[in-house]
Amino acid sequence: MVKICCIGAGYVGGPTMAVIALKCPAIEVVVVDISEQRIAGWNSERLPIYEPGLDDVVRQCRGRNLFFSTEVHRHVGDADIVFVSVNTPTKTCGLGAGKAADLTYWESAARMIADVSRSDKIVVEKSTVPVKTAEAIEKILVHNSRGVRYQILSNPEFLAEGTAIQDLFAPDRVLIGGRETPEGRAAVKALKDVYAQWVPEERIITTNLWSAELSKLAANAFLAQRISSVNAISALCEATGADVTQVAHSVGKDARIGPRFLSASVGFGGSCFQKDILNLVYICECYGLPEVAGYWREVIRINDYQKSRFVNRVVSSMFNTVAGKKVAVLGFAFKKDTGDTRETPAIDVCKGLLGDKAVVSIYDPQVTGEQVSRDLAMNKFDWDHPRHLQPLSDSDLAKQVGMAADAYEAARDAHAVCILTEWDEFRSLDYKRMFDAMHKPAFIFDGRNVVDVAKLREIGFVVYSIGKPLDDWLKDMPAVA
Ligand code: ADP
């Protein structure tokens, strides 16, 4: 029986290993993590991450050939294939601060593998790490090997949060990078055999190590770039009276462009896009390619611009002040169908509103009040000027931020509603009921284009929807960008 151990029970490691266990009953899969709380969660009825379909997969295999454990050393020592899926945040100090990946977790995982291994191992890089990390890890392992032979593979994960299980069941492609030596090729084949249990052969791509690593960064940079491109056009639409939904639809009909990832919004979020682009920027700078670095940096600049443009629009529409006014925030996760708030645009939008002394009442079907408090109190690292922005103090948090049990409670006595995540339930709310309970004029700022603008205007709302023609009210109060 092949034994797989995955280090890191997070958004990537957990779902990926659960699906491998489900599809390969002959393989024993153990997911290990240093966080006892995370592992306890995975062994409980309430999994530590929300992902549609995940509960079902875990229920079918847990205790059969899928295990979650904090006994990191024992399980890594026993495994034939070790996946490394630990966090790789952006460095906050020292060389490359604000851009380069912090490989502390990766390095300590590699050293630990070297310490506990007594048999040959295939080590698979699953975290998104900057190009050429595999080489560094290989060096650590080889220099500490004591006779154990290692093969390093790069197998970047392309799943999207919110559709992780679907993506893992039917991936567009699986990418495996390895050394172009006989041993390297054998290792690639061993991992390919695992995926081939359920993924059609022609979708499994094999490349050299560096291509695999760079492909992941490039794919995320391209996806984020599409969002920033359409968001840049959304600003022009508002200025000129075009409708970004119509423009995006027409543009996307071109088969060379395609329709997906062309929705204008308040900005992209999630743990990967910004981080991966910053990595790319840093690598380009290190290799003496400032023009290339600048090109990708602009994708993040437009994203920051889109968030501040949204806040400016809210404040300027409401007579240039939101001080003391209640603003309902619907949605805090970085996208629908996930409780993940990492880099969510809601953090910057809320901080902007709170900076103008608004009182915000937040409702999100999957995000807890504790998470929101952590996010708003967190030191936000400014990638452009390596320094920390002021976090919110506990007393400001308590005075200005509240959680609501549903959208109606959030909107009660509010002056405005801001929609920041495209949860399906926000499409079918009883907006008349919300309108009746709000101060007048009642504003809706839709950062995700989920509401029917005409219908809401009929109810009496002043409506702003990203990239849509502005109503007269908003035209009279131009946003200062
Ligand atoms: P991702 O989104 O890439 O899956 P997460 O932050 O959700 O990242 O998960 C990474 C996990 O890796 C965390 O639960 C963390 O506790 C775990 N981790 C980090 N370093 C180690 C280590 N050396 N050994 C075991 N687990 C680790």
C-alpha cells in the first residue's frame, strides 16, 4: 500500500488529500499539522473550512484511508510520498519585505522531513512557492540526507475556493514538474499514477520543475489581470455612461478572450492573487527586469484603486460624510461559497468607511464576528511602501463595528447598504422590507453587480452598481478618486 502524508491541513492540503483518499482507496492518506486545533476540527463534525461537498467526501473516507493527525514526525517518516502544503505568506520584514515569499514554514518542513526520514521519499511541493524553491528544498534534503534518496516534484494546486471539490474531481489540468533524470521521471510517473485513478491522462501535464512552479504564478497573475482589466474598464464606463456588464459580455464573446473572469467588482481578494503577483514582481526585479515587474505591479495597483474608488463613491454620495451613520455591509468573505477572508476587499472597504467614522453592521453567512475583528485589527502590510498601516484599536472596533444575524438586521436604521460578496442569497432579498427600515435617502452600493438596479430604483433606493450608468444623484456628486 502506498502511503501519502501531507504536511499542512489548510485550504489546499485538506480538500486535496480528501479527494485523493476518496478516489484511491488503495492509498493511505494522512494529513498532519502542527495546529492541534486544526486537526481536532478535521476530526470533528464541523470541519475547519467551509467548502461545498467537502463534508461528504471526508465522511466517506475518514477512518478508512484518510486520517488527520498531529503526529507529524511519525507519519512523515512512514510515508512514500510527502506533500508539503504549508503556508507561504509574504515577508513582512527584511530583504524583499512586502513582496518576497516567506519560506520559513517551508524550510522548517523540509528540515523536519530530513530529520525523520529513514526511507527514500518523493517530496511534492504543493504550496505556491516562488520559482526555484524546489531547488532550495532539494539542497536542504540532500545535504541532510544520511543515505536517504529524495526526489522533489512540483505539483501546484489550481483549485478555486468555493468550488474546490468540483475542481479536484474534474480538474482542467494536473501539472507535475520533476527532474529530467531517470529517477526524476520515475517519481513523476509515481505521482501521475495517483492522479490517473480519476483524471484522464491527457489532462496530466508533465514539465520540468521550474516550468511547473512558474506556471502557477503565471496562471494566477493572468487571472488577476483579467479582473483588473475589467475593473479598469468599469471606471471608464461610469464616467461615460456605458454599462460594464454589456461591454464584458461583448468582449467575452470573442473566442480568443472567452467569457469567464470578466465580472467587474469591488476588487479581487483571496490568499493567492496578490501574493503570487508580488512574488512574480520580486522575481522579475531580482533578475533585472524592472519593466516586467512594473507591468504586473500595475494589476495590484488597479485592484487597490478599485477598492478606494468604491469607498470614495460611498462617502461622496452621502454628502461627503458617513460619520456616525450606520452602513450595512453584506458579505465579508473574498467571494461566495467560502468563509475565507484572506485579503478580502471587504477589509479595505470597511477600514475606509471606519476611517471616515461610519458605524458598520456586517452580515456574512459564513464569516464569524471573531474573524472580522481579527481582520480589522490586523496590521495590514502595505506592499507598495513596506510599512504597517494603522490597525483598528479594540475600542474603535467595539464602538464602530457590529455583526448582524441577517441582512435585514444589518440594514435596520442604516443609511446605506454595501454589497461586498456575491452570495446568492443577496440576489433574492426583500429589498422593499430593507428600504422601509432604513433612513432616507436610502443608498445601495453594489460592489458585485448582484442587484436589479431598475427594480431597486423603483423601490426608492439611490443605487450605485460598479461600472453601470450612474443615476442623477450620483452624477451630481462626483466621486473624488
Ligand atoms: P493553504 O491555503 O496554502 O492551504 P493554510 O494557511 O490554510 O494554507 O494552511 C497551511 C497549514 O500548514 C496551517 O494549518 C499550518 O498550521 C500548517 N503548517 C505550517 N508549518 C507546518 C509544519 N512545519 N508542520 C506541520 N504543519 C505546518
